[in-house]
Amino acid sequence: MLNSWKNYRNLLLVEIALSYCFGCDDSTRHAGKGPPPASAYVYNPHLDKRGREDAESFAEFDKFAEAVRRFTSTKIYEGLPHSAFERDLFDSERDSKEIVEVGKELFYSKPIVVTATSMEQVRSLLAARTSFVPFIGIKMCGGFHADWALVGSDGTDEYEILLCFGCGEMIVDKNHAQLIRCDIWDTAAFERVLNPLHLNRPHGRDSTW
């Protein structure tokens, strides 16, 4: 198990170095095919206290998945351009369009209208444990920037789900308090379903679609 972790850690360090040099691109994200290996669930021993807390928050995933399956309402919001790498576009869109804040991130205010089939695909991905692995650390690619948000309710609690395709992470807030921060195992699976839904965000250098 130790050797498996060392190999996994070394790969991540290479990915982080590449992301630092070239910005957010595919090198910063997991390219998972099939279910994650056991080594992907081993916590990074070099995380600081906050990072460790984020990694350990993955223990809440099964309860979150159960809530997703119970959702009686779900809205999907499209994110603005990247606030660091596309600053001019971000400022222009923020100042000229109707904007809403979800989980401390900014989105176009009008929810995306999706088919029942597409919504079910997104919810299935969110509720699948194999879609995610514990948080492995900061990716050094300009910071978390949500490309999409989903706001869902199971009738009792409200969940704000933020997906960042640049760094390949998901943050889940439950009733406006962070519940989970984890890595997306196969970012491309989410991109295939969500990115064709783009309506507002202009295509810029850091676009992941």
C-alpha cells in the first residue's frame, strides 16, 4: 500500500508542477477510466490541517449521495469566465449580466433548462461514489473556480454543489455550510453531460469546453 501511495503521490506532484508552469489544463485533473484504484482513497500525508479536514470530509459522501437520490428539485447554473486567467472577460460578464451567488461563487442568474434525461445523467454521476476520490491538495492552477453549480433539495436540506473542471474538484455546501470537498475522478464524464448546455459564458483562453 505504501508503494502504491508513493507512485500515486509522485504522479500528482508531476501534475501539479505542470499546472504551475502551464496553468489549468488536462494535466491538473484526474483522467480516471473505470473505478478509482484503492490507492486513490489513501489520504495525502503531506496535507496541512485544513487540507486534511477537506480530505476527511469524503466520509460524508454516502449520506450526500442518498440526499441526491431524494432530490425533489434541482437547478443548474452556468459559471462565469475564470476570475484569474480570464479576468477581463470575468469583469465584463459580471458587470453587464444578471448574476447570482451560489456557494460564494458567481453564476449567470437564469438556471439552465435541461431535459429530464440530462438531469438524470448529472444526478447519477453526482450520486456515484466512483465519480470522486478524497481531496489530494491544492492544484496551483489559479484557485477553485466553479464552472457549474447545482442547487438541489431533498425537501429538508438544501445542497449547493460546485464543480470546477480546471482543478477537477467538487465542493458541496449543505444549508450554506461546507460538507464535502473532494476531487473528481473522471472530469470528462461531467464535461460530456454539462458542457453542451453552455448558453452564456463566452469562450476564452481558460475555457474547459
